[in-house]
Amino acid sequence: MKKIFVSLLLVVVLISTVAWFNRIDILLGLIKYRSASAHEVTETIAVPWSQAPAMDADSATERPPNIILIVADDLGFNDISTFGGGVADGRVQTPSIDRLAAEGAVFSQSYSGASTCAPSRAMMMSGRYPSRTGFEFTPTPAGMGNTISKLAASMDNGLPPVFYDEALEAAQPPYELKGLPTSEVTIAEVLKEQGYYTAHIGKWHLGRENGMLPNQQGFDDSLLMASGLYLEEDDANVVNAKLDFDPIDKFLWASLTYAASFNSGDQKRFKPKGYLTDYWTDESIKVIEANKNRPFFLYLAHWGVHTPLQATREDYEAVGDIRPHRLRVYGAMIRALDRSVGRILDTLEEQDLAENTIVAFTSDNGGPGYIGLDDINSPYRGWKITMFEGGIRVPLFVKWPAKIAPGTLVENPVAHIDMMPTLAAAAGILPTAESVSSRRIDGVNLLPLTTEQGAANWQRETLFWQSGNYQVVRHGDWKLQINQRPTDGLKQWLYNLAEDPTEQTNLAESHPQKLEQLKVLLVEHQASSVETLYPPTTNMPVMIDKTLAEKFIAGDEYIYTPN
């Protein structure tokens, strides 16, 4: 009997030991199982887009302009060839995006609203800072913070620890209820009120229940990215690139499925028809063709080029023998994104809509360091999740042949809060306190900047960014970043961007008066802030000058960012 007991004890110890060493794989396996079983996903459907009347009394040039806003996800400043760059030292060019830039206005100092996606998107939709909406952090699915903190702790990269508050997350509403409050007024609502047909395609990330879905926030129709695989992982036409050094990537591969929904949130999921970037484009073209006889607003919110890294085999072969493998897949994804822009522009030409259609292109933030590609934001320092220029400098190109001359260059600093009032003004609407339910619009109309007179009369000097203990202000050419780090206290970076646009020389100690002036601006900005809707549960370190594929060494500069 004693021998049996000892044998059983040894088995239990062995099983426990194996489970301990494989605890991360077990955790990811559970996440994958739960994600796969959480929602039924049917085969693809034909999306029933609204159709405009066959005839319209007004010609396309006499009515208000059509508006198309194309937003890429995590696109690096150097990923497009417009600024002289391109993936893999320029081997992957972006001729269609370059064409859009050349045929309209290039805003050479354009900024995202935040260094992560959801707050930027909220600012584009509302024209308001998080200090007014409370929508300050990117909502994450249940368990993501906990999983990433455990994965990060298991990796030997030398980084300071991730801090995760499990009790705080347990006290918060579920992911589906974390969104832009319905009391906010979106650009879609403003345009719809003026008779526009409004359509959303792709990513939303601003809530899925309690009236926060796109088709409940001003969009007549919404083809939603219900999950986040570009193709099924084992599709015959997909080339995957997994990132063993990135906790976020591991979580995404475990938790995401291949699914879309139409005007139903998560209620009725179906498989998209083909590679996600191409599928969103196919459906965008259908929207344009179906609604060419009335003013329309199309918000095409691409998932590309966010991880997980997946490309079609055709694009992977087309970009050539690029190393490492993840860079080749990434370059192939850029190729697909560029093709999307080209197809949209070609469709407008074919439908005789180009002259009076505004096409704006931007990205929600800079490229991330966690994909392990070191020049995606070149020449700027930093990555997504930091507020160095690499994390918040984004392209903004606006084409409107009827009003904007080709080759227009705008050098004034602008930001995502300006999208809402700019698009409204283009439609002949000036958002006032009355038209947006007495809510102050922080952004300004950028269209005057496309003329010499308008640029000469430009007044705004100051832009703000905030993410909890990480706050930034740009005033004139001066930029201050303040980061309260849980491991070693306050860190301040002060730069004169006119002389040092790539933020190499920190002037915080040598220019104390300028430092105090900008700190006062931050205090004033915070004075009227509303309470954040969903307090951050995770505080994570991010290296400024190294990708996550590299080892952290004492002395490397980093920030802590909450989410």
C-alpha cells in the first residue's frame, strides 16, 4: 500500500512539474479554446448594403462632397515610400498611397490622437480630447492584461516588470461595454443629419453594446471586424509570421478568430470572403457603387498592418526574398494595404466621382516596437505605446480635386482631433456647441491650411496627449513628455523640434524656464479633465530605442505606459 501511495505521489509531482514548465502553453491553450467556442461563425454572406435611388436630381459635382476616411492600423512613418522610405530599405514601395499624397495635400507634421489605437479613433470620431470624453485607454478583452503580464514575466528580455491589477480589472465592465459614450456626437451622426449615407467597414474598437456599435453611433451600415485574423491560420493561401518574443502576439494568436458581422455586433458572426484587407476593399467598392447617386461617408478602418502578421502567398512572393521572414510578411501586408488605396481611387475615377470626393488617409498611431523591425518609424525615435515622435507621427494625406491643388504641402502641426471638424466643414457644416449637444470641439478645420492665406492666419499653438501617468504637450516647436515610472520615479524629456525633430537632445535640465512653462500648460489642461471611464489595469515598460526583439540593458531609455 505504501508503494502505491509513493507511486501516486510521484505521478502527481511529475504531472505538476510538467504543468508548471508548460503553464504558459496551457494558459494560451485555454484562451484559444474559449475564443473558438465563444461564438458561432457561419459561412460568408452577401452583405446587404443600402442602395441609393437609381437617379438623383443633382449631379455629383453640385451636391456636397462624398467623404472617404481610410485609417491604417499601426502603420510606421517609414512604411510608405511617400516620405522617401518604404519597407526593407525601400524594396517595398507604396505607389497608390504616394499617388493619393501627390494628388492632394500632405500634412508633414501630422499626429495621432494617442499612441494606441482606440483613443485615437475616438478623437477622430468626436473631435474631442480624452480629458473631455473620459475615453483615455484602449479597451482590451478579458484576461489580456493578466496573460500579457504573465507572458512578459516568463521572457528573458531584461525589461523592468509589468504591473497588473487583477482586482481593478475584475471591478470593471466587460470589454463589450468599454466604448465611446453614446452621449458623444460622432462625425457620422453629424453627416447623417445632413442627409449623408454613412457606412463603416473594418475596425471599430469603441464599444459593442449599450448603443455603442457603429450602426448605433451614426452609421447607417457597419461591416465590423468581429475578431482579427486576416485569414484562418491554416488557410492554403496564408503565410504567417509568429513573434516568439512578443507577449501581445502570443495572446492574439490564441484569442483571435476569422470573423466579421454586419449591423449586429457579435450576435451574428460569419467568415469574411478572402484576405481581410482585400475583403474590406471589395466591400468598400460595393458601397461606393451602390451609393454614387447620393452623398456618402465611408469610414474604411483597416486592420492592416496590425499583428498577427499574415499575408497572402501572392503578396509574399511578390515582395521578393526579404529577410527576416517577419519583415517579408510585413512588407507583403503593406503591399495589400497600398493596393486597397489604389483600388478605391480607381473606383472613384471609374464612377466619375473623383472630382468631388474627399479621400483622407492616416494611421491610428505609429509602428510598434513589439514586431521587432527597427526602422519602421525612421527617422523618428520611439514606437507605438510611446509618445516620442515615432509613436505619434502619422501620415495625413487629403485629396479633394475640386478644392485642393495637387502637390499642396502643409507644415503646421495637426492631429486626429481635427478630423471631425474638417470633414464636417467640407460638407458645409460648422460643428457648434448646439450641433454637438453643447460639447466643446477641441479640433479645428484644417481646410484653410491648404491655401496660403489660411496657413498664414493659423492660430493654434498647442496640442496635448495623455495616458494616465504619461502626459505630453507640444507648444509651438517645443515638446515636453512627462512619465511617472513605478520603478524609478519621474522622467522628463524636453525637445525643440525645430532644431531636433528626431528628439536626440533632452533639454529638460538646460532649459528650466521652458520646462516650467510647458508643465503649466499640462496642469491647466488637466484642471478640467473628466474622470477616466475605464482606469488602466496594466502598466508596462516600453523601450524607446530598441525593438522588443532586442535585450534591455541597464541605461537604455524607456517609458512606462498604463492601459
